Amino acid sequence: MTIRVLIVDDQAMVRAGFAALLAAQSDIDVVGQAEDGRQGVELGRSTHPDVVLMDVRMPEMDGLEAARQLLDPPPGVTHRPKVLMLTTFDVDDYVYEALRAGASGFLLKDAPPADLIAAVRIVAAGEALLAPSVTRRLIADFAKQRPAQRRDPALKLNGLTPREAEVLELIARGLSNQEIAAHLVLAEQTVKTHIGRVLSKLDLRDRAQLVIFAYEAGVVVPGDQ
Amino acid sequence: MTIRVLIVDDQAMVRAGFAALLAAQSDIDVVGQAEDGRQGVELGRSTHPDVVLMDVRMPEMDGLEAARQLLDPPPGVTHRPKVLMLTTFDVDDYVYEALRAGASGFLLKDAPPADLIAAVRIVAAGEALLAPSVTRRLIADFAKQRPAQRRDPALKLNGLTPREAEVLELIARGLSNQEIAAHLVLAEQTVKTHIGRVLSKLDLRDRAQLVIFAYEAGVVVPGDQ
DNA sequence: CCCGGGCTCATACCCCGGTATGAGTCACCC
DNA sequence: GGGTGACTCATACCGGGGTATGAGCCCGGG
């Protein structure tokens, strides 16, 4: 079972180098080469590679956009290759863009050839791999935006009772007082009472500020419903 | 300049294996071995290693807690080693805990010896490195919680006008209509008009849901004020 | 030139949300 | 047994928020 690889890079010499390197592996087939993003997307659709080596900076359509199109195909297109991004420069925002788009890896072109080959195999296997400097950034970012967020029952809900915390979460989900009452099988007034206490305990004004607090305190987290 | 390494693992054979492997490298010194977390923290403080190889599961004090203590030292202790977590099992929540605590890497013990050696060097150099399966999880998580968030001027604010977007952000900061009016030098009614249009465009009900939308869409981000 | 969209504002209405006050039940603890 | 705190609910008030309607201003584009 050979790994089908598509190489997308605007520099002919780079393409040739990678192609030669990879084609020399018995388990890897280079099924195509493209010199810009647009062509890369086309070839990606027609040659259905397992792995696309994608340069970041390219004329016509950059690697990020091309990766997005390959990874989020229009209805009808079923094939989704793995994308391994490559860059000459020591990264920056590109990385995050690429990862958000669903890329499986991010390597610097100055990596040892053996690393590149290993990377292709890893990515083809459904795993992922990043250049060490990229990994460091990602971890730092990850740690920063969720600083040692202990998941204990009691967050830092300044002395909220369980019931109050429950109400707070429902508010942060966008429910009205009536809906909360229905949800918890309570009278609407009871809900109001709880909310009143929460507001005073947290020193806030209205439910909009409660929602803000919930997000900032990690009671709810963007993207989990 | 040799790399000073401390090995923390409850299995004597594992310690011996790693020690032999690493000590054979000319640029690596094994400066100590510990068989549980508590001892690991002690030795970490006294032998000031550059890199700590830390097993996750251990009696007495697990690797996570030990890593936390080494990476977030009490006042007075200035030394902060890099921590490279090791595990036998294919990971889970441990990973996230470890990364939040500031670990520089996470490897599976079944990785090739050459990988372990390379990892020590990478981590010592201030970079980071993860096992491919871990990398995949981290990326997936990263991509999920910030889904393809285009950073262009226009987010995905379903056709909001600039003014409307501005109002939305102020709502997401917790301001009342009056305060928004004052802030933008407008009549309160004008603010209401804008909000009304935003609500209908986004198909939402009230300002609380607007706040939720703002966080989910990345108009505002937890922890940036 | 006129048309449309973005922005502004007024008047008027209604209801949800938040406040105030008081009170009843239950569980737990000294 | 009395006290405390969590939870429940009622009645009553009112002000902010959201809706509806209509209108004027300015700008850029057909």
C-alpha cells in the first residue's frame, strides 16, 4: 500500500528535490506536482493523493487557502487528503491558520530529509507532526489560554451554591428565565431569586454580564455547545 | 555544554534503560534518578537538571503534580527545568494537564531510542516536541475550539455593517444601551435600532445571546479585556 | 439625477428582567 | 431545639430592553 503524495510549491527546484527524495522510497509515490495553490487544488481533486505537501507562500493562491479548499471540500467532493504544510521561514500566524484549517502538520524546509520522509508516513497514518518550534508555540498558546484550569466541581464561582451555578450556566447558554424555570422545573420567580443572588455575589448588573463572566471564568467554553 | 538530565520513573528497569541510552551520548549527562514524584521534585531542586524525563503514572506523587511543582516553583527557587513527559499508555487527559502545567513535550515510551535522544536535545534547546498521536489530538482540539476563524476584517458577522459590529462588541463587553450610546456619542434609540437589526440578522433574541454569539464567533476572546 | 444602503433619531408600546420584601420548607449542625 | 443556609415561591413595582413605524441625512453607484 503505497502512499500517494502531491507536491505543491512554486519553486521548481524544491519540487524536484522533494520529488526525488520521496520517490526513492519504496512505499511512497509522487502522483503529481503543482506550482501554485489553484493548480494544487485541481490536482488534489483529480489525483486524490493521500498526502499533500503544501508550501505556504505561493503566487496565485497561497497554501493556506489551497489547504482550506482541499480540507473543506464542496458538497459532492468526498476525497479529503492530509495536508502537510511547509515553509522556509520561521513561522508565525500561518501556523495557526493552517492548523485551524485542519492541516496535519507544519514543517520547516530546512528539516533533515529523513524527517520529511518520516513526516509523510506519520501524516498518512492519520497522525500529526509539527516542527519543534511550532510545537513550542502551540503548547505555549494552549497553556496560556487555558491556564491550569482545574476541572474541580467548584471553579472560582465566588461562593455560588450548586443551584446558582446551574442557573448561571443556563443563562450562559442563552435561555430566558421562563425557559430556565421550565428546564429546572421551577417557578419563574424562583429563577429570578437565584439570578438576583448570583448578580449580587458576583457584583454584576444583568444577564449579559453574567454570560461574559461565564465565558471568562470558564464556566462555559467557546465551541462546546 | 552537556545537557543535564534527571530521570523520574517508578520502574527500575526503565530508569536503567534510559540512563544507559542517554549516558552513552557525549552531549548528555544523567545527573540523577528518582523513583517517584516527590523524590523527583527534590532531586530536581538539588541537581538543577536542564531536562527532566518524567513518567506520568507513579506512586506517592504522580508525574503531573511533580511537573507542576517543578515548573511553577515557590518563591525563592529560581531554577526551572524543561519537563518531558513519558507514558506507556496511549494518552488521554494527562496530555492536556501536562501541557497546561508547562511541559515541553509528551512522548510514548515505545518511541524509537533515537527519538528519545533527539527529543531531549530539542527540549533542552527550548523547543518542544510531541508524539504524533498527541500532536494530532492537540491540533484537533485547537481547530475545534477556533474553527477556521478567518481573521479578515469581516469575521462571519452575517452581513453586519461596521457600526452594527461595533455595537455588538460593546454589548459583548457588558455595556448597557445608555453606556453604548455615550461611548459612541449617539442617542440611546439609535443604539436600540442597531441592536434590533443585529438581532434579526443573527436570528437571536436578546443581548445575552448576542454575548454568547460574540464569544462563539470570536468577536471577543476570553481573557483579553 | 435618483436610488438604495448605512446611519441617525423620534414617538410609542409592551414585556421581560431585575429588585424589594416576606415567607415557608428542609437539611444539617451545634 | 434553635439557628443557619440553601432552596422555594408569592406579590408587587419599575425601568431597561426590544419592537414597530416612520422619517431625515449623506454618500456612492448606476
